[in-house]
Amino acid sequence: MTTCSPAPPSGPERAATRLAAASEAAPAPEADVVDAMPARRVVVTVAAVLVLLAVLRAPAMVHAGEGMRPGTTRALVLGVARPLARVTHPLRLDAPDRGLARAFGHRPGSSGVASELATAASQATANPAAAPHGASGPAGGPAPAAIVAPPRRPTAADPLRVLVTGDSLTETLGPAITNAVPGTVRVRTETRYGTGLARPDFFDWASRARAQLGEQHPELVIVAMGGNDGQGITRPDGTVLPAGTPAWAAEYQRRADVVMRIWTGSGQRRVLWLGLPPARSHRLDGYFHQLNTAAAAAATGVPGATYLDLTPWLSRGGAYSDYLSTADGRTVLARSRDGVHLTLDGARIAATHVLDTLRGVWPPGALRP
Amino acid sequence: MIFPTIEFAAFFAVTLALSWLLMPRPRLWKPFVLGASYFFYGYADARFVLLIVASTLLNQAAARAVHRYRDRRLLAAAVACDLGLLGWFKYYGFFALSVDRALADVGLPAPLPLLQVALPVGISFFTFQAISYVVDVYRGGTAPAPLLDFAVYEAFFPHLVAGPIVRASEFLPQLTSPRDPTRVPVARAALLILGGLAKKVVLADVIAVRLVDPVFDAPGQRSSGEIAAAVYGYAVQIYCDFSAYSDIAIGLALLLGFRFPDNFDRPYAARSLQEFWRRWHMTLSRWLRDHVYLPLGGNRRGRRRTHANLLITMTLGGLWHGASWNFVVWGALHGGALVVERQVRTWRARPDDSPAPVEVPAPVEVPAPVEVPRPRSPAAVPAVVPAAVPVAVAIAVPGDAPARPATVLPPPPALARLASPHPAVRRGALHRHRAAVAGGGGGARAWLARLAVFHFVCVTWVFFRAPDLATAGRLLSRLLTAPGPAPLVTAPVLAAIAAGLATAAVPRSWWTATRVRLARLPTAAQIPLLTLSIMIIYAVAGPGQVSPFIYFRF
């Protein structure tokens, strides 16, 4: 751990040193002399900084781990971070980081354990009269639309407030919809990357949805999510529902119902839930089918909620395709390289049909371009 | 693997320790660091490791062959293979779709299957390094390295995915002898890494999320004020994002004992577009100069040919960034402006005003690496350039510099004296040059030039950032025609833009002073200080995720 004098350089290095000295070429000679730490101490310093960060930011590490895809890395990170956080919290070692976050105006994130998404009983199951059972269509049961307030006619001075929100799918859908709407509509996009309904421990859509209503007062919420939900769902009691099982799909439907009801506020606002387009991966595509069925079923039971299946326009005969044709017959690259997301061109195709759907709901001419 | 993640932090801590442990034994160190780099690369998608291995084997075979037979056709074949790989992975879809559309317009069927080819991260960077190696060997500037050395050079993880594009002649000599384990410039590395982290998560991401993304996504709903702010904002965002990656890469390499060339040198302080390109993505600029502009003939074949060469080089440079007409337009705009600038300079030039361009033939011998000064750059890493030619470098007119040496070329007039064989003259010239740069130099005229260059660059970034040409056009027209309130232009965003621009004004001496102060602290003080700095950076950024670096896509 001592600053031993460097061994005499040899070969090219000696030439370099000599030349550097001769021409006073070293940019900061003093700095170069002073700033020279033995490698052993460098390793120790780097390791110490990282360990300190892990200890002082254990909750952030847990959060990062929760946001990872299921797998070894996630298990490893959480395997270290969760016990660490359990130890550091009572010792108040996480206090400095929380204080810093607060100092810069960030609210501490809500803990996913208590999420409404995980705990709230679905209105659909609590009130069987309003719930369509199984795969029965919207025709069955009392028409939920009856309690929905009729949409107002927006003007340029008082435009319709639309919020496009969800996971990374909204990254292109938001701009595409924004650019497609007439001047009487004001669209905002809020993209939350890597989120979904399966993991309120990482990001709690229920509390975020409530916050959005307070902050942005949308009249219509267009939702696109599910891209990250092809994974098991952990229930509050700790049991894991493996992805693809009927219980998993039912739980997803229940959660979709909860979050839709928050956004619609028992019919005061409208929700347009966009179905996931087919995925290139067969496994993922199977999950997406189930998620779409679940979301569609949830929407039928929520007054003001509509489910829009985009598959007819975002596929070739129902099957995944990178390239699609637009309404005017041009071929465009519609899907991004990952085989899940839409390119901007693909999102534009979707936006056309989103607008068509809305024109069917709003008074004739209200959303004319 | 991405730099600011837990996975990378763990990976780097282990790699750093083992690297220094094995450093005295190159036979163990080289396979180790190669394995670590492949692990780093294959972490997201293991298939792509095969690609980089294939590229390494192919280029090594080519290097040996061109060294032995000195046959231009072999070189052409190797470069064609490299460009073929790049073309297939990066441009096939764009090309096929463009052909498809063009033929559809005249009613012909599509001849090419429309495929979506996976894009291996960093392919543009490692392919360019491989090409520069083979060309260097052909030109005699570099001897063919042992396979393992070349493999490490191509895959070394700090520069693998987003540069800097390190030359073989800069990197390979560093492999021939173990790195000095007694003198690691940890304060410089820490400043580069932390500064990069701050630029990325505090400035670039804030500007992107709060201003640039909403405006570029839907310019139709934004006012002129917001669009103007977003145009400036994007200029700052892309600088803070990309230079951050380069800084972090350079800093990580320093901790491992390696020196990379600088990649950015306060580009928005440039007084001409030519100067801008010597300060922006410097390692790409010099690659394009050495491997496109000069082989095309540089400025040696008359005025028209020079102008055409500039246009071709910059347009190809644009296309390198991605398969899209936006990048082509962006590159062509820069090429066209460089032509105009050059023409104006020729008209203005008086015979005694500036030294004539000197084209220096490439030296044949392999020069020893030498540290040369990199004036003007904050926390600069000294570039390693061949000792035989640093003098020759300085007299060449920037942009037309000789093929072999040089990283960044300072402006010519003062630098002619730097080429003097007399150390005293050289030193004086260097001091004057530094003083001129530090003082801003040139008064009102220089400032006007700076503003003009900056605004031209800002406007061209619109094409770079906009999702398509139609959006870019709409943005620029609304820039002048959409009055109204600007709710997106908030104080924090303006502060971030101002801070990003101010990084160009921080005197070099401040960096040095900070570095010395940090280095003088005992380790027991350094550790908490560095930890606290990182905590503050993340506290400012908030709990959101760090978005990927822009240059990952290229």
C-alpha cells in the first residue's frame, strides 16, 4: 500500500517518457506525478466504493433487481440486495440516500407489497351482476355503457385531454397518436419502461394511475401494456402463478379490471385498452394472446372501458410480420428488431384505427381532422 | 452489458482485480481479458460473440496475407468482407425496402426478400477498427499482431460497443508490455467516469425526457419556443450522452492501465465546421479521413475533386450512423457546408496567411508510441501517436492530414511553429496556442464564427434526431411559424442545457486542479467522496431507469 517508485520503463515506454519530458508534452506534469496510485489500491478503492454504494443504496438495488427479467442475474441481485436492505434499514443506513432523493425533489417510491393492484378485490368478482362470465360477449348482462357519461364535444380552445400511457409500447404509439389527432385533441404520452401489471413490486400502476388522474385530468386514457407481463405473477401471499396458466390469466384479468376502474372512475372517463400486436417469439405470442383475452374480458365489465384488437392491421392474416402494408398500399417496416415493439411506421397504422374507434364513440364530426 | 448497471459494476470490479493480478503474465492476461470482453459482449445475446470471433479470424488472416503478399486485391477483398458484414447486418433491410418502394412506384414486383436482420451492438465500431488494422498493416504502419493481441484489440470491452475507435497502432503497442501497476491515474479516471455519469444521467436524460422527446415526437403540438429550446436541447443532449460514454470508456480503460485517444474536445466551441469535426467524435472523423477521404484523393486532385471527396466522405459518415435517409441528409448537409467553408477560405486566403497544406507520406517503419500534448482538452488522455511523425502531423492542414498519424489536429497557423525542430520554439508556440484557446481567442469575430457554426450544427441535428424527413421538415417550419406558450421550457431544463454548454467553458486548469486535489487525498477520504458523488448523481436523476446511450444504436 505504499507509493513505490516506478520501475525504470523499458523499450517503447522509456522512449515515451523521455520524449514526453523533453518536449514538456505531458499535459499536466504535476497531475501525472501526483495522480498515480498502485493498482492494488485502485482495486481496493473501486471495490470499497461499490460495496459502500450497495450498502447505502440497498433499496435502489432491490428496485433494480425487481425490474430485471426473471433469471439468474435477477435472482443473484435480489439474493444479495434483499437481505442487505433488511439489515441496513433498521440501522438507518438507507437514510442518507433517502434524504438526498428528497432533497432533489423525489418522493420515495411506494412499496409494491401494499399495491392496490395486488390486494384490491376485483369489482368484477365482487359484483357478479356486472361481470361477464367466461367468454360471454358484451351483449350479455346489463349494458355497462348505460352509466357512462356521454362524451363532450371538444373545441380547439378546450381540447379533449388524452393520455397515452403504458409500457415501452407507448414510446411509438404515443407520438403516432399525437400526430394523427385533430386540433381539438391534446395528447400527452407517459411511457414507463419495463413495467406492467405482473410486477407491482417494481412499478405500481394502480398508484400511478391515481396520480395521473390528479396531475393530468385526462378525459380519455389510451393504454398499451403487457409487453413485460409474459412472466409469472407473485400474489401477496407469496404464491407464484406461472405464466401461461389459467390462474395466471385470471389474475391478470383481475388486475386489468382494477387499473381500468381507477382510470375510468366508474364511467366518468374513458379507457381505450390497446391489444398487444402479435410477437415474433412463439412463446411470447402465446402469452400475449392470453393477456389480450384477459384484458378484453376485463374491459367488457368496466363501464367506459373499450378493448381494441389491433391484430387485423398489425399482422399478416393474424401472423407476425416485420413488414406490413399501410392503408394506401405502401410497404413499411412496422416492427422493431426485438419482434415486440412497433416502429413509428407500425404505430402510425395502429393510430389510424385508434382514431377510427374514437370517432365511433365521440359525437359525429367531433374528432374530424 | 451497459455501463451504469449493477451487472456491469460487479463485472468490472472482478475484471479489474483479476486483470491486475494477471497483468505480469501476458500469457494468462490476454486470454483472460479476451474472455471477459466476450462475456461482456455476449451477455445480452451470446450468438453475436460468434460474429466478432469470425470478424477477428477473417481480418487476422487478411492482415497476415496483405503483409506477406502486399497485394492490393487481398486488401480490397478483406475490406469488402468487412463492409459486407456491416452492410448485411446494418443496411440490408433499409436497402431492400428502398428498392422495393422504388420499384413499386413504377409498378414492378419486389426483387429482394424483406427481412429484419438482427443488429449486433457495436458492429460499426469493431468493424471499423478491424478495417483500420488491415489497412495499417497493408500500408506498413503496423506489423501484423499475434492473433490473441488482435482479438483483444478488436474486442476490448471498454471500447467495444460505442468507441472510441482506437487505432491498432495506438492499442497494440500497449499489449506488448505489461501495464505499469504502480502508477494508475485513478483521479483522472474517477473524474472521467463520474463526469460522464453526471453528463449522462443528470443532463442528457433530463433534457431528453422533459423536452427533446416530447417535441420531436409530436412537433405539431408544440410552439416555436418549445421547438427552439428542443433544438438547442438536443445539441446538448447528444453531446452529453455520447461524450459521456466516451469519457466513461476512457476512464475504465485507464483503471485497467490502458490509454485511449480522446473522442471529444469541446466541439461547440469550434470556430469553423472543419474545426468542429476535429473536436466531435474525433476518432470517427480521423477514421473517415484516413480510410475514405484520403484514399479518394483528399485535396490533391483539384478543387472539384476535393469538394466531391468531402461530400462523399461526410455523406458516408452520415450513413454510418444508421440506415435512414435522415442520416444521409445530415451527412450531406455537413459535407456541403464543409465545401462552402473551404471555398470561402480559399477566396479569402492570402499567400502568407497560412501554411500550404503539406501531405506527408506515410512512414514505413513502425514508430514507437509517444505521448503528445492534447491541448485544450479537459481531463484529456494523452494520445499515443507514432513518435516518428508528430511534427509532420502538425503542419498538415486539418482535414487533409496524412493518413497514418495524428489524432486531433490543432488549427494550423500557430501550430506551424509547433513543428519546429527547436524545442524552445515549439514550447513557446504551444503556450501561445494554449493561451489563445483558453482565452477564447479572436474577439467578436471568433464569437460570431462560433455562434454560426453552433447554429448550423444545431439545425443539422434536427435531421439526425427526427424520426423521418417529414417530421424534420415540419419541425423546422414550425420553428418559425408556431407562436404560443412553451410549457415544456422549464427552469430545470434550461439549467441543464446551460450546464451542458458550460462544460465547454471550463478551463483546463480547473480540471487539472481538481484532479490534483482528488489525487492528494488519502484513500480513506477518496472512497467516501467518490461514493457520495455517485449517490448525489443518482439522487438528482431520481429513481427512474437510466436510458440507453444514443450511440449504442450505431
